[in-house]
Amino acid sequence: MSDNMQIDSPSPREIDEGLYSRQLYVLGKEAMLKMQNANVLIIGLKGLGVEIAKNVALAGVKSLSLYDPNPVELKDLSSQFFLDSKADLGKTRAEASAPKLKELNSYVPISVLDSLELDTLAQFKCIVSTDISLEEQVRINNFTHERNIGYIHADIRGLFGSLFVDFGEKFTIIDQTGEEPLTGIVSDIEPNGTVTMLDDNRHGLEDGDYVKFTEVEGMPKLNDGNPHKIEVLGPYAYKINIDESYGTYVKGGLYTQVKVPKEISFEPLVKQLANPEYVISDFGKFDRPPQLHLGFQALHAFQTKNSGRLPRPYHEEDATEFLTYVKQLSTQSPTILGESEIDEKLLRELAYQATGDIPGVAAFYGGLIAQEVLKNCSSKFGPVKQWLYFDSLESLPPNDKFPRNAENNKPLGTRYDGQIAVFGKDFHEAIKNVKVFLVGSGAIGCEMLKNWAMMGLGSGPDGKIYITDNDSIEKSNLNRQFLFRPKDVGGFKSEVAALAVSKMNPDLLGKIDAKLDKVGNDTEHIFDDKFWNELDFVTNALDNVDARTYVDRRCIFYKKPLLESGTLGTKGNTQVVIPNLTESYSSSQDPPEKSIPLCTLRSFPNKIDHTIAWAKSLFQGYFADSPESVNLYLSQPNFVEQTLKQNPDIKGTLENIANYLNKRPYSFEDCIKWARTEFETKYNHEIQQLLYNFPKDAKTSNGAPFWTGPKRAPEPLNFDIRNDDHFRFISGGANLLAFIYGLKAPNATFEDYEKVLASYEVTPFTPKSGVTIAANDAEAEEQAKAGSGSIDDQEIKSIAGSLPEPSTLAGFRLTPIEFEKDDDTNHHIEFITAASNCRALNYAIETADAHKTKFIAGKIIPAIATTTALVTGLVNLELYKVVAKNDDIEQYKNGFINLALPFIGFSEPIKSAQGKYNDKTFDQIWDRFNLEGDITLQEFIDHFEQEEGLEISMLSYGVSLLYASFFPPKKVKDRLSLPLTKLIKEVSKKDIPEHVNYLIFEICCDDKEGEDVEVPYVCVKI
């Protein structure tokens, strides 16, 4: 090890939740802390090695050491994005990479090793090697296996990849899936141990899972917290092993899945070479792993015989020699192939591509392997056991269009030789000269641009990369959006990303147009017809469905291929959309998010998600909706009358306005007292009123106990300032109220709050006999209807009369608060956490910390750099097919991955649906009727009758109905002679924007048989 570098760092260290916020939701604090105590070594710093190192550094291990004594060569730049062709030539790969890796995460020390002595290896929790000999792999692995040190080796050769994983004789997995434990409510427990679910809710458990129980009445022994192994009897029942000593079930009960640690065992490399265990990476190629297992060993044999050299690109003599080694290995280990024959065509392709270095494959394996490193360091998620082979031969362009041979694929002495070795120089030129639009430059966008820079995408004389992103960089982005550094916080993502990749590959200087505009209806004058028509394809790097759907519609209209992807924690997906071939992104939709029943939210919560949702709505009401209502009252004439037309709950709105104006705080002390009053109202008085309406012994109309099943009888809270949740409700609420009134909030101490509240007198609870509380959603809906009032209602008149005249408060306005989850100093999450936990205490629900509350209330999407890298790699392997204009749907793949399991699966895209009218067929997604000129309505109708045999019954433009067969004859006659542009203006009362060159119409029509038929939309070029 070099003298000036140490691998030790302070331990343990606190988790920087600002930096790791999204990753924490994937790994959890326990796994993060374990990982932050792990030293990792990466051997081999070509494209794959640096991809792994980048993802591991971003994740935040204790330290990262590098070893690669090989000098930097120009061909390394094919996928090594941390090398500079001018500054780094002559340095070792490790020395050249270390400074750039240091910039990624200040918490992770980076060191460079001088040698791989065994006593040095003993310091590491996990060791990863790439591009070393098989003999060296065995040497290192024999050492690591004996000491239970994690060892991972991987090689990528062109469009092929190999991965080996060994975590030792004994490796414990704390949590195999990372999913939230399943919970549910018990309906019955029979003496034989059969447990049934309430209201036919599926339990979602599997045989061998463990559960624990709470709140089971009649079986106290079952509530002792001990886990019980289950046998699944069906979707609504399972069985546990109990005896008569457990007692007899009476009622109630909750079950929670228990994650039980699992111990697994790995074999060392020397055993696995002859007797491999595979994880299938593509179930459409389940027969390939044994072939590639022999193939990658044969490449090592070839290198040994040829002084470290790999087979030359498409060199027949080298490929033939390579195949002799495959046959020798097959003879030595006949069980590997079994009854199968050697697939010479497949393995010859492996030899042809052996010197290839493809960024997409490096990204795929780099994300996958980095996650394996994190699994070893944190004991979370199921590792690969023990081999994973992968290929993407479908990415090769048709050979008749782009020939591949020894001449066309030979090295040219450029940074792109790794790509040329696989695809040939002709296809490389095609890649350089595409025009592509990247929508979004966050996590996926950064990875995409890095891969494009390595490929030289858009760097040719006719090439161009357009990026747009209106977002700016935040600290939490730095954990996975690797083009950004701390100095970039506050800058615009698209501009910073464009500059960063232009430094990675100077060929992109002047070839990237970075925009700050959000893609949508409002920017169609920027992203206009000329812009879209010049593009070759579009790539989405978005984080919301609405934006994806809009881009999808634009791609359909302009008939542009779309590459789509997304991640959710360790899960990811990719989709390819090809004009006139596949369905579009919008052809399928995720199921709607399950909403919480209103009565559950208001009165009957039974889990923390319910109380967090309630607390967020409380925050919204107190600090956003009510201040906005006050401002509307003060600024809008006839506010009460106008609001009655739109808001049936006018009484509640007026009461809020009256409270906020008539009980206005004038000091921070007043804000503290307001928060204390609200605490008493929400957590004591309203709970006592609920129990007054429904006593704990209440019965339903059919005589069953009211408080049973999901309904938990609450307990009112007695305020205790020394209870942290009680105090945080007061301090958070007081600070937020002060903000909306523009009052100065001092840095009050606990003693200051205590002093103010010492003189606070609680108003005793008095039950109200006229209050109705909905016991279910049907009753809640009825109450909402009955709650609507009018200006003539006496009570509403009285409240309205108590309001001060707006003229007496000229210039006075409140400042509504917009919820912001990521600022820990603004009291938003503090208040919501406390409000939720106090309500949880009412209902004996387990409370949640601020981290979990932020995740649920903020609807945060969990994210980790490993998944992003892998998914982006898969997208770029599809990109080659798009550039080649491949029209065979069977060559395209949609990908689905879950790195936690691990699972990788692919499916062929669904073909776009076909429709038919008269004797003509059409593509229901991609086809349309194209017309030209500002023709009249009569000409429009005549065209379809004469050319298509269709009688139009209705014609619409947007929301405007321009023509219908049921219109009065005079109305029809007046419109038939109007040009379409004038007709649109007359009906819609709006001008057509200047940038619009196409008019889109929807038509309803009958075919020649007089039957109503579905037909494409109509596009008229004006």
C-alpha cells in the first residue's frame, strides 16, 4: 500500500440523511451502518471496474481501495469514463481513477494499493476483481473463502458478461427481499391453529414465513412476541402450530410478518468451475449459461497460450483456436454441458467480440455487481448464487446493412475501438450521427449521458444531443446523480450534466444543447414541429407518469422511437417503443394507488400509514388551506356567496376564517397557546367525543361488538410536555403558525415552552349530544351531503356576521405554507411526525420516526445508484437496435429487474393493436389520416365519404364539437363552407397559436354498411 494513503476512516460515523435520504429507504439504517463499517477493494479499473467503484463509493462504504498497475491506454476510454486521454496516458489505471472517485463522496476515503499481498487482502470485507487471470482469481478466492471474506469476479467481453460470487461457507442474510413486513387483522383462530383473515383480505404470505401476534383476546400466550412458522392454506388463511395451552380465541388480533435471518453457504471458485450453480439472467436463453461457462474459461486458456492476448475481432483463425479450448474443457468436465452439444455459432461470436468493451454491458454489470458488494457488506438482500452469465446478441445490427468482419472491426487507434470491435466502423459512424432528445437529466439522465459519451453518440458532423430539465441540483441528488458534485448544488441539472460529459469526451463539445424548459403543452412553441421532426429517437429519464405520458404522445404523433425506463429502490424496468411495431408507453397503466377509507382516516385508524395521512391533512388544513381561505375572503368580493356555489362545507370554511381572524396571535407565546389548545382538541376532546358516541362496550345493529376488527378503541391523551411527541406537536405547530402570521419565532428553549404552558388552563371536555360521527364511508358520504348549507341558514349567517370587514384589514394577508419534505429546519416533518405519533398513541399504534414519516408523507421514491446504472445499461443495449432501425419485434426486449432477489427478466414488447374499417386495416396506435391544406368542412366530409367510404357523424377539435349529424340544418349549412381554421376559431372562440402547423381532429363515423366503426384520428397540415 502506498505510504500516503490509508484505508481507515472514523468509525462508527453518523449517517448523513441529507445525502443518503433516498438510499436509506432502500437499505434501512441497520444495513447502512453495517455497510459504513466495511472496507472494499476493487481490482481492475477498466470500464467495468470503475463502474463498480463508482456505485460502491456513492453508496457510502467505510473505505474503497483500488488496484490496477496497468498503464492507461487509449482503448480504455471505450468505457472508462474517469480517464483523460491527454492527462492520464502513462499513469496506472488505479492512479488515474482515484482522484475522480474521491470527488464522488467525501465520506469514503479512496486509496491505491501497490500490491496484492495476502495480509493486505485480510483487511477487506469484500474484494471485487475484473480482468485478471483465472489462476489469480483462484489464488485470491482460496484466501477469501477460508476467512469468509466476500469475493466477486466479473469479466465483460463485447456483448457478453460473466459474474462469479462467493461469500464464504457461512453467510447470513438478515432480510432477503427488503419489502415491508406484511401485516393484517385476524378474524378467527381455530383450536387447530388455522388463522383466517378479516373481510377476505389476502395475507400475501408464503409457506415457511414467520409471523408474530398482538392484541389477540383469549390467547395471551400468542401475544408474547415469539415468531410462529406458518403453513399457507389459501390466500385468506394459514396455519400455525399451537396446542390447547394457548387458550380459546375470543376476538381481535393483529399479525406481523417477522423477517428471520437465513444462513446460506457458497462454494469456492475451484469447485464451482467444474460444478457451477447458475442464476438465469434471461429465461429465453436458459440453455446458454453452460455454453458461456465453458466459453469464458476458454478465453482464459487462449490468453495463457497467447501471452495475455484475446482473440482478435472477427479473426477466424483465433476463433478456431479458441473453439479447440472449449472442446478440451468440455471433455474434461462433461457434466457442464450434459447431453447438449457445443454451440459453435454462439461461442464463435464470443471469440469475435472478446476485445470489445461496451458501455451498456459495463453499466449493467457494474450496477449488478455493486449491489452484490452492498449485500455482502450489509447482509441485506439475497446474493447471486453463484454464476450469472448474460449476453445481448440481439443488439447487433443486421449484417447485410452493417457488415462485421476482420477488416471492418479492426482497431483504429481511437477511444472507440472497444465499440468498433463489436459493431464495426460503419455502425459506429451511424451512432455518431444520430440526433437524440433526452428528457430529464437526473439519476437516469446522468447515467445515460455518461454511456452516450463513451459511445460517441451524437458526436459526428450530423449528430446532436438535446437535453432538457428545469430542475436544479440538491444535496440529496449527489448520492445517485453521479455527474454532480457538492459545488454544483443549486445549478441546473441539464447544464451541469452537459458540461460534465463534455469533459469526459471532448468530441461532444458543441454537440449538446442543454435546455431548461419543461416538456409539455406550454412549451410546444419551443419543442415544435421542426424540433421533433429532426430527431432520430427520444429517451425518457423522467420521474413522473404525467410527463412520461406527454412525451409518449409526442413520440406517437411524430412517429419517433422512445426508450423508456424507471426505478423504484432495487426494482427497475425498461420499455422500448417502436413506431408501427410496438404498443406505446400509455398502452398500459399501473393500478391506481389504494386510498384510505375516509372513515378510517377520520375516526378508525389501525396502522401508522393512516395516522401519517391524517397528520399531513392536518398540516395542510392548519397552514395551507385555512390561510388561503383567509386571503381569498380578504381579497375576493362576495366571497361567501361565491364559495357556496363551489364548496358545500361552507360552514367549516367560514369557521376557520373566523378563528384565524378573530383569534389572531400577536406574539410567539400566543402561538404556543394555540398549539396547546389544538393538542387538547385533537387528542383529548375529539377522542372523548368519539367514545361518547361509541362507548367501548357499544354494539352494532346486529348485536356484534362495535370496537372489533379494524376498529380500535382509542384512549384520550393527557398532555405531558416531557413526552417528546407531545412537545414536538407544540413546538412545530407554534413555529408554523408564527410563520403564516409573519411573527418572529425566537429560538425558544424547552424551558421557555414550559414557562408559557405552566399558566395554561385546560377547558374541561363536555360531551355534545348532537354530534354525529360516521361509522363507515357510506355514512360519511351522507353526512357530507347533509352538511351543505345556504346563505339563508341561520348558523352560517351568524358565522359570516362575526367576520371582520375586509376593508378594516387592508393589506393584511397570511402566508400559506407549501409542504417541503427535504428541509429539516422548517418544522414541516417535525410537526407531521409529532401529530401522527400522538394520534398513534391514541389508538395504541406503533409510532414512527421522522425518517419513516418523511418517506410516507413525502411520497418519496426510494432510489439507489446500483439500480439506476443497471437499468440504464439495458436501455443502451436497446438503443443499438433503434439506431440500426431494426424492424423485427422479436429482437427488442422490455426488461424487469429486482436486484434484491436477485431477479432479471425480459419479455418481447407487445405488438401494437390493429383495427379495421371497410376492407382496410390500420394500426390503432400509430396510424392516422393525413390531409393537407386549410380545407372547408364540406371538403373534409366529402374526402372521407369518397376516399375512405366513411360517413362522418361527429367531428371534434380538442373539447370543441365542430360538427354533428344531429345539429340543426341551418347550423350545419353555415359551417360547411368554413375553412377548418375559421371553424375552430368560431366554435372555440380561440385563435390557433402561430407555432401550430398541424390540426388534430377526432371523428365518429359509419362504414359502408352503416355500422359505427373506430378509426384513427385525423391530422391536417396547414
